[in-house]
Amino acid sequence: MKVGDIISWEKVFTVEEVQAFTQLSGDTGKHHVIPDELGRLTVQGLLTATLPTKIGGDFNVLASHMTFHFLRPVFSGDSIRCDVQIDAYNEVSETRIEMEATFTCKNQLDKVVLTGSFAGIIKDKRV
């Protein structure tokens, strides 16, 4: 991993995942439990935010802070692509790396649904 790298991941959120997250989080807003006229549920913002955290997890990032800007709704059945760009990557010791990243998530219509950033450390250089 180095500054400028972009790591991507794409996911389709299912009705079952929205329902499971509703149970887990307790976020029972009507839009998460009652389908719209197209049979879709609105995906919780924090469920959508698992896209960049999944990428961070792939590299053993222990986040110190995260920011999220939710720009438009995501619905069950939407395919969301998340691009994470590494903005800072500093080896501070043999076993510790500090890093910062920004991300953009777009739906299948190429509309931005979520942007933000995160920073943290990687404790294992073997990434």
C-alpha cells in the first residue's frame, strides 16, 4: 500500500441484509422496514458505511476516526462501488504505520451516495 493507491470493492445490498442490520442496530425507521412502491428497502447509512470499513479491515487498519457524508439514499438491490484512496502512509516504527484515506461510493447509475475519510494505524507491517 502506498500514497495514491485506490482500492475498490463493490457490493449489492439485499433485503435480508437490511432486515438483519435493522435487528442488530435497532434502527427501525419505516423506510428500513416497509418496502417502497418498487419493493425496495432503504439501506441504513451505517450499513452503507461498512463498504469503506471492509476495505480498511482487509489491511488491518485500526481506525482512530471516520467521517461520513451521506449524499443520497441506497436501496436494497443497488450495486454500490466504493473506491478508497490512500492519502497518507507513514511508517513510524518497525510495527506501526499511520495512514489516512478518503473514499467515494457510487451506485450502479454512477451517482455518488457516500463520501468520507478515515485515519488509523496498521500494527503489522506484513500487509
